[in-house]
Amino acid sequence: MVDLKQYDVWFVTGSQHLYGEETLRQVADDARRIAAALSASPGLAVKVVFRPVVKTPEEISAVCIAANADPACIGLVTWMHTFSPAKMWIAGLSALRKPFVHLHTQYNRDIPWADIDMDFMNLNQSAHGDREFGFIGTRMGKTRKVIVGHWQDPEVVAQLDTWARAAAAWQDWQGARFARFGDNMREVAVTEGDKVAAQIRMGYSVNGYGVGELVAHVGAVTDAAIDALVAEYGAEYAVSADLKPGGAQHAALRESARIELGMRGFLTEGGFKGFTTTFEDLYGLAQLPGVAVQRLMADGYGFGAEGDWKTAALVRAMKVMSAGLKGGTSFMEDYTYHLEPGAMKVLGAHMLEVCPSIADGAVGLEMHPLSIGGKADPARLVFNVPQGSGVNASIVQIADRFRMLVNPVDVVRPDAPLPKLPVARVVWVPKPNLKVGAAAWILAGGAHHTGFSMAIGAEHLIDFADIAGLECLLIDAATDLRTFKNELRWNELYYRLTER
């Protein structure tokens, strides 16, 4: 599972020596109180660490270089309490390799109308000090989020938490390892890609492993370990009668447990954060992994079917961003449509691999024919998903760059029960509607696989794309196709000119 409290955000306050030691002491005291309050806030998932006020180019460079070197530091919160001449920040921002957010706030919420004097004015200069800092960030082409408002405002804390979660996911990607069991599904285009370019841009590595290596781990699983896991299944899920001890399929369920334990052992031993499988390469396995993949995702692993490593990495990032939040995150696929006029919607599912973190109510453990892959029937978790707000996201490679698509959705109940559909499933209406949303997705080259979440929203993913340097296209309630087509054209020109 993901623990975001392992991460720090450094609170860095800018000032200068112009105002004297008394003012600088007050600046430091105020900044320390803000950092402590934010760190203690239940609305912020990471720790906020006060750093001494920076007043010179040397101090600024030193804190930026130290942040780069600290693996617990996922980024900086920058704030100018007083005026901090921005040329002092050039060297430090040039050296900084961690993301930063610009908190445009001030210590006091209200103007003390009856008592305000020039001493107060000289101390509290964020209104124009932050604009000086903002200029140099823009002048240097630095991507950052700007949050405006009082630091005690819950909306400000929520925006900071959203950014911090995105920064934590970015940190988690750096040096992450993803395993591919088998290769890509044959002849599929969108799941292919340049893994070297991805490692250069996004920091994680993807490598292939022969299914035989996994089979060796599966074969080493003991009967005692299988007994314990099968008992765990019985305690957590509504197990169908044929899978229970004495049932016709109980031996097959034990094989599913053996596969889960073998996969878990392989991934743990290799320090992986996600993986892919493909039904076209299962040599030596009795079943396509079903319940194994679902439960590993529930524990925080990223996953992509049919060799889709980009989606596996995205699901892992979304798992990190959503840690501790209500809802869940899963690998997903737009499977089929309901095209009733005025009530169009999507049925999302996959052959087996949907994460139970998004389940509503009881989760069934069942075994059914798969009719694809040529292996024995696999066990899988079957469930519906609650109503509410959700988001679908996809990362694809377009020529020389990576593009993220983000589409908020409204999750709705199925119109009727689905008694013969033996997979986990979710029904949603994409924003702004299926006709426009699907057309925009297709025009942008979005994949059929997605990361789906009811724990995070579009802002988390947009912040993450900014940090990662990804092109990001939002398909939401305001989307119209004419404007969206123009955005695609303008983006093409921009990325060619900037060679990103």
C-alpha cells in the first residue's frame, strides 16, 4: 500500500536583507506557523517542512540543490512574505529538479483597517512580492501551479493537497520498475511505444520477462501458502459454491491462488511497482491471471492488459495520487455502449482485471469460461460500482511526445441487473456526453485502455501532467468539437516549435 506521509514538501519563503533583522525574524516566525499548520492539517496528505527563510542567491541555490538530493522531498511550496528580488532566484530555479507550487498568500487574512501603518506594509508584501517571483518563473519557462488565497482556507489546502499528491506520484515514478510478462498483444498499435523515450521523459523503466520466469515462482508456491490464501478468499468475498472445498472447481481456485502467490513473490523480489500480462503468452500457466491481478491492483500495483505498459504506469501513478482517499482506482476499458437516444452511456469492464477498490457492496469470487487465450477457466472478482463522480485517463505516444487525455465521467447504475455478465463492471456517462466525449477522445488518439478513478479528479491529473511535462487534453462539460480540433492543431504546432 502507498503511504504518502513518507514524503515531504519543503516550505520555502523568500525575503531579503533590506528590512532588518526584526522584520526577518517575524517573516521566519510567520512562515514557520504556516508550515506547521499545513503539515498538521487533516486535509493534506504529506508533511510540510519549514525551511529557513532565503534572502540571497546563495541561500536560494543551496535550498534548491538540497531539495534535489533529498529523496523524501517531493517538491517545494514557494511564498514571498516580503519583496524578494527575482534575479536572486535565477540560479536556484535553474538548478531545481523537483516540482514547485507557488502559494500566493499572506500571513494575515484581513487588512487591519484601523491600525495599518508602514511597518505592517513593509512586512506584508506578498501581493507584489509574489508577482515579482511569478515573473521570473514565467521568464524562465518554469511550469508550476499557482494557488491563490489565505493559507487557512480549506479550498487552498485542498488545492495544495491535489498538487502534493501529483508530486508524490511523480516522485514514485522516478526509478520505478514495471515488468511485462510476455510482449504486446499482436498487431495492436496504441499499446506499443518507445520505452526508452518514456524512461527519459518520465523516469520509470519497463522491461520484459519470460513467462517461464513467472512460472518458476508459481511452481515454488507451497500448499500451506495456498491453504492460507484460499481461506483469506473465503473471509473477504462471497465465494461461489463450486469454488468452495468439495466443489467441482475448488482445485481450479487453488491454482488461481498459486498464480497470485507466484506473481506477488516475483514482483516483491524484483521491487516492481506494476506489471502487464497478455492472454497470447501464457505458456506454462494454467490460467490467465484474474483474481491475482485484481488483488495486486488493490494493493497498489499498476496494471495494463495485453502488454500495455503505459497504462500500467498510469494506474500506479493514480494509485499513489488516490492513497487514503474515499473511492478507488482501477485499470479499465470502454467495452460496449448503450446508444439509447437521450440516455447514452458506456459499460466499462475487461476480461477479468478490474480492481475491487472501486467495488460497491459485496464482491463475488466466481469462475467462468473466458473463451479467449486457450487456457482453463480463471477465477475472478465480480461486482458493480457505486454511483458518483469519476475520471478516465489515458497516456498515449503521439510521434515524438506523450499525451495525456483526461475525461471526467458520471458513474450511474446499470439500467437493469447483469446476471449473465461474469466480470466486474461499471457504467458511466462521459462529459459532456457520449457523442462529444467519445469523438474528442478518438480525435485525440486516446487508447481503449484507461486508468479509472472515483477517488481523484481531473485536477490531480492535470497537475501531474504539468509536473511530468506531458501534453494534456481535458474533455469535460465545456468541450465542443470545433474548439477541441483547434486545440489539437495548436498543440501540434507548439510541441514541434518547442521540441518537447
